[in-house]
Amino acid sequence: MKYDSLPHLTLPKIGFGTWKIGGGSHADPKTDPVSLTALHTAIETGYTHFDTAEMYANGHSEELLGRAVRESQVKREAFFITSKVTPSHLRFDDVLKACEASLRRLQMDYIDLYLIHWPTAGMKLEDTFRALNELVRDGKVKHLGVSNFDLKQLKESQECSETPIITNQVPYSLADRSYVNNGMLEYCQKNDIFLTAYSPIEEGNLKKRAALESIAKARNATIYQIALAWVISQPRVITIPMSANPQHIRENFEAADIELTDNDCQILERIS
Ligand SMILES: NC(=O)c1ccc[n+]([C@@H]2O[C@H](COP(=O)([O-])OP(=O)(O)OC[C@H]3O[C@@H](n4cnc5c(N)ncnc54)[C@H](OP(=O)(O)O)[C@@H]3O)[C@@H](O)[C@H]2O)c1
């Protein structure tokens, strides 16, 4: 695994996403065996950063993640757990309640990284951050971040936060480079903020492009691994691919070991 560092925090380049672990918008307990196998495989493979949210499977994703962590017998401190507060819970009291509920579902004493999942038109960031700052002071959350924020919203968050904003989690893949084009990646790189790339393999619908396939063939890798290797080749970019398939889970982890050349990256950046 490769790592990337901010002044006071080092994280693995590749973590594990949990959207659809435990269900979609609603809990779907029928899928628990597949979800738990995926989580256990991820832990055994060596993933330590897990990304979840109160919204995922209506909280059931957090329940399953907490259960898999406990069952693994790996100590809690070895994991880095990200969760997110839903946009409808951004008022002061609601943030505190949402975090308590996430901790209860995870059966953990703290969340390593707590994100605002999505900005809303009427959000009052000062009010939201009053609660988020309190959660950090109380030790219930270690780090704060945001997701799907534009530059103006990110800068406003930095002003409201008592601790550094350590990430903006946004879509980023070969097919979606909007957060490079809008200046977000450059801002993150210059300001010690991770850009956490979500949907890095285009939600599994990675388009087959000749250039991608030829680089994959030359490396004896899959096109998904090359797409991930490209995402993480950039400084301050970490990512969190999701998979319920044990073979994919291992392949995604191993993608961190692929060294792309500058020439490979230039070829990949010319495709869309
Ligand atoms: N903050 C936000 O608003 C936000 C939004 C979206 C996602 N996220 C986070 O980011 C994570 C990742 O994004 P995502 O789940 O949208 O998309 P993704 O990771 O780009 O793609 C997931 C899909 O790719 C397939 N896949 C994974 N590895 C593969 C491989 N090696 N070969 C072939 N297929 C593979 C998976 O199917 P199999 O199960 O069959 O492998 C799954 O259907 C989410 O789980 C979530 O934690 C955050």
C-alpha cells in the first residue's frame, strides 16, 4: 500500500467505500452475508480506511462495518473510520444527535473523520460547525471534512472549523475530472487537504478505451487497477473504491503497488 500525508496525518492511498454495503437507500438485511464477507475480506486484505455514512442503507452500513471491525479482533486504533452527516441534519442539535446515532450503530467511541455529506442551499455553516467543533473537543470525532463542496463552501468551512479541514470528498475518475477543471484539486494540494476521490472506477461502468487496455495489458493488470493507479498517482489524492466481490477487493488494494510512468499518465489523461 502507498500512503499520503498531511502535516499531522498519514492515510493509505486506497481505502474501502461502503455505499450498497447493507442495502441502498434502505437497509436490506438479505444482503448481510455478502456485505459481511466483503468487509471481512477487506480487513483481511489490509484495508484500514473505511468510508461510510448515516445515509448508507439508512444506517445499516455503519452497523455492519462496526460489526466487521469487532469480529476482526483487530484493535480499533488500527482503523480509520469516516462517516458523514446527512444534509437534512445540519442544524446544531441535529448534528450532535446524528453523530451519537452513528457512534451507536458503529458501536465505537469515536469516528476518525466526520464529513458534511452534501451542501444544501440553506445551510448555515457557522451553526453546523459549532456542533462539529464541539464533537472534536469532546473526542467523539478526531478530524473534520466536507464532501461535494465547491471552493467557496470549502473556504467558508475552513473559516468556521477550529481544526483543519482534512478532506473534500468528491467524484474523481478518468471520466470525471470536473474537480480538477474547477481548481479544487490544486487548492487541496496547496492547502494540505486530501481530495478523496469517490466513484473512482465510474461506479463499475469503466469504459473500455484502447489506451487504458493497452497500459493494463503491459502491466498485467486490469483496466480497473490502472484507473485506480492513475487516480492515486496524484499528490494529495486518496480514494475509496467499493466492491462486494472478494477478487475485486484484493485487486483494488493491489492497484496501489502499480507504478505508472509520466508517459502512461499523459496517455490516460488524453482519454475521456
Ligand atoms: N460523498 C459522496 O457523496 C459519495 C458519493 C458516491 C460514493 N461515495 C463513496 O465512494 C465509494 C466508491 O464510489 P462508488 O461505490 O460510487 O463507485 P466505484 O467505487 O467507482 O464503483 C463501485 C462499483 O465498481 C465495481 N468494481 C469495484 N472494483 C472492481 C474491479 N476491480 N473490477 C470490476 N468492477 C469493480 C463494483 O462491483 P463489484 O461489487 O461487482 O466489484 C461496484 O459496482 C462509495 O462506496 C462511497 O463510500 C461517496
